[in-house]
Amino acid sequence: MARFRIRITAGEAIAIGPGKVALLEAIAQTGSITAGAKQLEMSYRRAWLLIDELNRSLRRPALDSAKGGAHGGGSELTDVGRQLIDLYRRVEATAAQACEADIRKLIGLLAR
């Protein structure tokens, strides 16, 4: 199975890509960076670095996080974060559909 993956760069950094979008989706489901990272089998540090890089790439942050404490912190997507996921998934689906025939041809060139 082939996967069509879109990345948007800002200079040398990948500002928006499939990993960051999947992480935002996992955080939205779980309510925390820790649980979202765990769901994706990713370290908390890696997840935090991805979110930090994403937030620094955007005009407004995609995620709001509360500091941990006795009852933990928690994270919530901002309107920008929800919009980013929606737009990314729409672009991904539209591009994959538009390129479907060419993707099949590319797959046909692969060794099996």
C-alpha cells in the first residue's frame, strides 16, 4: 500500500506534516501530550519538541497546555489546531484523489 504524504516546510523545518497532524489528533482524543505520545508510541520529549516546533511555525499556537500539578496538566487544541487538522486532511484527500492514476503508475514501477 502506498501512502501519499504532504509536508509543508518553513525554511529547513517541516512546519506541518503527517506526524505533527497525527500527534495533534491523538492529543485531541486523549487530552494530553503524554497520552497522545503514548498512543503513537512516541516519547513525551519527541512529542513536546514536535508541538513546540509546530507552535513556533504558526502565527498562533495549535495547542494550549496547562502546567502539571497534583492532578496533572492537560492540553487542548486551539481553533488554529482544529483548523490545521481539517485543512491538512482535506488537502491530503484532494491531492491523493487527483493523483490516484499517477500514484498507481508509480506503484507499478516498484519491485515487488
